[in-house]
Amino acid sequence: MTTTRADAPGPARAPDPAAAPGPASAPDRASAWDAAFAVPQAPAPGTTAHEAGGPVLRTTSASTAPAGTAGHTAPAGSTGRAPVPTPRARRGNADPVKVLMHRHRELCARAVDPLEIAAGLEAQGFTDRTAARFRHRDVFSLAEELYARVPRGGEPDPAPAPPALRTDAWVLAVLTPGAAAALTGIGLAVTHGPVRLAVGVTGAVLLAGALLFAVRRGPLRAPDGGTVPAAGLWALWLLAYAVCGDGLLTQVLSGGPDGPWDLTPRPLLGLALAVAPAAWCARLFATRARRRIADSRGLADFAAAIRPLLLGTVTLQLLALTGLLALTGFSSGALALGALLLFARLLTVHGFPETATAALAAAGAAEALALASVLAARVPLPGFDALAAPVRAVVDAWGPGAVPTLVCGAAALGLLAHATGALVRASAHSAP
């Protein structure tokens, strides 16, 4: 007699309509998701992962089904389900902007608007391509997020409005050099002998003080600590050479000096009068640049908009200088010197005083070298007479005024080339 075991497979039953294939129920989906993303626990010594209660995915079959469930079809969605693939873990920090915010917390905390943060980031080498690594299209949008996310411990008091430029004060300041030069010129024209010499010395001192007063007020004022003391000394040397350098060089080349040489103060009057239009052009450039930085949406857009503005401002100033020199006594050397002083002051005002000082020093040293080379050629040693050959050739071809024209013109072109790259950056216009 054959005994039938209780767990022997029975006849196949008709499929249960309730177990027909269909979408898995919410609890079933949740359990599958939890099993897929569960973190495996290390089993205790002497136990298996199954005994330790670790998540084990397996399909239910008739041979492994609990007693009393043999022959029943498992609900669809739990029988034969493939394991849910675990997404690959992200590499690196999930919030790169947070890392940048902590790295530049001081900059973000003291900024009064996103533009200041953008300028600070750009000064540290950030570009739009760098901002793309932080999931932003440009530095400006990255700065806006940094500004919005920095905790400030409560809404700070609104920043005090910058004091309006006292137009009357700085206009008076930039007019004083022209007034001092004009009065000195009148005094030199109506005096003679020792009195004329005293008037000239007094006028030179007044003009130097007026220039110092003008560059410390209004648009020509450099940021605090943003000047190099040597720059003023080199500028005074260049102005002195513009007055007496051509006459001195002529006498030195002819074997002198044999006495007082000719002075040319008229171009200096034009340079002094040009301080006022230079201040207006600097103010125009700074105002328009800050307006453009507020409207731009990228560093490339800002640079493309500000470069024509810079060139237009420079052209306007050079036209004004040319007109003033034509009225007072035109000199190509004075025009080149005026351009050099203008570019040097623009770079100093916008945070590049070292470059401006280097250009002024190079021009001044070249003029001094021209005089020294002619004097050194008089040394009675073999080969020393050739030292004066370059200067003598230039003077014979174009006159003594060619020396400051070439020297100051070359230095001015170098500063202009540097300015077209430095002054189109947002960081050059962040200071109020």
C-alpha cells in the first residue's frame, strides 16, 4: 500500500484570479525597495547571513514554501521578481557650492551684494568655465547663490548709501593745477631777472601741490593704500623734463651746458589744464563700468561691453589734450606724456599701481639715460664715444623732442595694452 506524503505535490489548481499578473501592491513595492537599498549587517560569529536576519532576495518555489502553502501560486510582483539594481553612489560632495561657501566664507559674509562676491571670485582666478563645475552658467549666478546662502544671523542693517560726490569740491580740486600753471605763466611773462626765477620756482611748488591735491580728490583718487610713493617722484621728473629737458639735451650734445638753457613751459600749461577733462573722463568710465557690471550676466559679456567704453574714454581724453596743447603750445612729447600720465592714473585708481609705477619709472629712466649717455661719451676712453650715437642720430633726424616722444609714447602704449586686459575685469570696478 502506498502512503501519500503530505508534502507531495498535488494536482495543479486553476489560477486564482486574485493572483493574476498585475501591478504590485504598495507594501510589496516598499519591501522590495527596502531590500534593495538595505545596508548589509555583518553576521555574528558562527551564524550565516540568513540567520542573522540580513536582507536576502530569493524567489519562492513550491519546495521552499511554508507548510500549507504548497501548490499555491505566489502573487505576481513577488514571484520571480528580478532584484532592483542599486544606483551607483555619487562620487565627491553632493553640494559643491557648500564647500565653496565655507572656503570663501569671509568674502561672502562681508559682501554687501552679489557683485562684490563675483568680483572677489574673479580676482582669485574664477572664470565662467570654473563656475560650470559648480553647476552654474557663469560667475555671477554662482555669486548670487553664495550671497543668498551665507547665514548672516539676521537681516543686517541696510548698507549706508555712499556719500554723494561733492561735485563742487572735486571740480575745484581738478581745476587748481590749471589755475596754478596759468598764474605762473603770466608771472613769467611779466617779470625779468631774479624776480622771474623766483616766480618760476614758486610756481613750480604751487603746481606740484595743486597736482597732489587734485589726485587725492574725486575720480582721480586712488583707493586707500593703493598708491606707490615712487610714482609721484617719477611723474615730477617727467614733467620737469618736459619743461627743460629738450634745451638741456641740445646743449649737452653741443658740448655744454654753457649756461642757462631754453625752457618750454607752454606745454606744461596744456598738461595742467588737461587734468580737469581727465577727471571727467575717469568719472565717466567708472560710472558706466559699474552700470555695465550690474547689467551683465557673465564675465565675457562684461569684458566685451567695457572694452569699447575704455577705448572711447581714452580717445575722448586724448582729443581734449590735443586741443588744449594746440592752444598753449603743441608738442608731440607733451602729448605722449599726457597719455602716459592718464593711463597710469587710470590703472592706479582701479587697483594696479605697481604696473603704473613701473611704466613711469621706465620712461623717466630712459630720459635720464639719454642725457647720461651723451655725457658718458665725453670720457676719453676707447669706445665711449659710441654711447652717444643713438641719441645723436634721433636728435639729428627728428629734433630733441623726439626723445620724450618715443620714450613716453612706448610706455603709454604698453600701459594701454595692459589696461585693455586689466580694466575690463569685474574685480577692477568692485571698489566704490
